[in-house]
Amino acid sequence: MNENRNDPVKQAEPLSRTEFPSEAAEKATFQYQKACQAKRYVSHVLDTRTDKREQKCVELSLSVANITSGSSVLDCPCGPGRLIPMLKKHGFKITAADVSPSMVEYARKYTGPDGTNCLAENDNICVANLFSTGFENKQFDAVLCHRVFQYFSHPQERLSALNELRRISKGPVIISFLCNWSLDAIWYYVRRFFNVTRKRKCKPISPTTFDKDIRNAGFQVKTWIAMRPFISKRWYAVLEPARNNAGTCASNITAYKRIIFSGAVRIAAAIAVACSLVGYFYLTSIPVLDNGYHVAKMLKEYDDGDEAFYASSSSTALLHEAQILKPTNPNVITEQVAADQRNKIDSFFLLSLADMQRLRLSPTAPKLSLVKKIKIGSELFSLLRTPDLD
């Protein structure tokens, strides 16, 4: 099945239905057979922000899988060859394969970001079907399977492909899929509910569902890697041959620890940003007054002729400038409130933070409601009032 990269690309021979686990898998496999379809895919994917994020995830997956330089790595399906420059940078011996001859032709000519074709003479590029690749048993040290499992919505489709990957790989296998533990997935289900998704739109699945297929194929998950944890659907599963303790609770926690850590970091960052915004809008919503004159002008808004305004006696300068204010002490507020209520007068109190702490011990505190926060100079005050007698 392998061929030298200098040979012309062979046309994919018609495959029998027995080589596909379902009709849907067959349609997904051949969706980019035509050159125009391949060209549209290339223009949509190459050199985008998503492409850069995915390549970072693939590099991280290769690092987690401990694939050493000089290893033989199969990239299937290789698509337009966008991962080839990155794989060559790590010193791998590459075999790139795709079921679409048009994609293989793009991969053969792809030059990468630096504008040079990095395929070496010992690298192979060929046409191959993922469900029946034609490669020898345990031919590769590792296999990279990117952007294809998202089209397999049924367990038998995933299991069939995983069994073939298990047969040809003697080491780790890296697979990308769409996970439903994300905001993108929620948006997918919303669009699906209103019937606005494309008919062939890829359906996300849960890692636990995928893990069952992985274990049935003789693999176990070494780690899960999310492109943008809990935001993007794109996840990566780094698989290794199953051991006797595969599927235990401890191994599952180990596999998810990277996702848990990344998610916790993102949640903490989101909380920090939210708190900063709330704090910013809260502080900017507090009126800043320069002196007693402006305080008195502001308090006039609440003066209907039967109000009494008090301020802490410690604010001597403020009381002198704002003649509307009367001196008070948090310890005698209860008496003042009672006296004003007997005279049918509404009471307002402008208290500092220290006064507020002392007032909380008073039985009158529950009767007072906060009108607003006011910043006078560098000190923060609270304007309180008794219930409106009207």
C-alpha cells in the first residue's frame, strides 16, 4: 500500500461494503474524494486559529505519549498534510495516508509555514482506508488519527477503526474527537433542537462513552487533552495498549487530571475576571464628593421637609461645611430614631465604615436600610435611612 512520495498518486480503488461498518461511515470516509471538496476543506482549515490550536494539542499529545525522535509515525487520515511539518520537526519517520487521492496530492505538495516541502525520501505517502489500511501488523511505533472519529457516531464504527489502529500500531495512538463536555456542544444541541444544523454535522460524544469503545479495542486512555477545556468540543485521547489494571478508578482519575487542572485554571481565571468587573462597576457607581457643600447638595434630593440628616461627630469638617448635617454618635442612634419617629420625622445617617461596624451591634441596625455608598475624599461612607413614614 505504501508508495514513494515521487510516484504519482494512485486512484482509490472501489472498496467493498464489508470494509465499512456502516453506510454513514462509508459516506464520511469518501466525503472529500473530489478535488473541489478537498480544495474547500483546505481553504477552510489551513492557517487558521483553530489550526494553530490543534497543532499545539497534537504536539502536547506527542510529548505525553513519549514518542521519541526517529520513530515511525502514521498520520491517517493526513488530509492536506498540515501536520507533516510539525511531525518532521520532531524527527519522526512519517507515513501519511488518506482515503482521498485529492487530499494525498495536497499533502504531497504542502510546503508548510516556511515554504519548503519537508518530506524526505524515506517518508511514504499513500492512499489508504482507515477501516482496512493494508499495512502490516505492528508496522508503526505510533499512529496519529486526527479529525475523523468525529464522523463516527455509532460504537461499531469507532470500534472497527480502533481495532485496525490496534493492529497496525505497536505503541501509542493519538485520536481527536468531539466531546460534549463543552459550551460548543451545548450550542450544537441548541441548533439541533431548532433544526438549524447541517444534516451531516458531527455529533459530540462523552469521554465515558468513547472510553468504553477504547477499552473494547484493547486500549486504555493515558490522558485526555482538551483544546480549550469546557469551551471547545475538540478533545484528544492519548491511547496506549491496555494493562491489567485498565479501567480502574485510579487510572481514570490519572487520565482526567490534565483536564481537571486546565478546567480549574480557566474557572479560577473566569471568577477573577468576573470579580474584577463587579468590583470595578461597583466602585465606579459610588458617587465621589469633594466636600461638605457637595454632600449637602446631594442630600437635598431626599429633603421633603420632614427629614433629619445626621453624620458622625468625628467628621467635624464635613459637619461644618454641610450645615444640613447634625452630629451623631452610633451609640445614641437608637434614641434619635425613636425620637424622630415620635415626631414623624424620617432619619438619614451618613456613617463611616468604623461607625457601621459599631452600629451593627445596635438593635436599631435592622430597621435602617442602605440608600447608597458615598466616597468623600479618600473615605467611604454609607447613607442609611429609617423606613419612610409616608
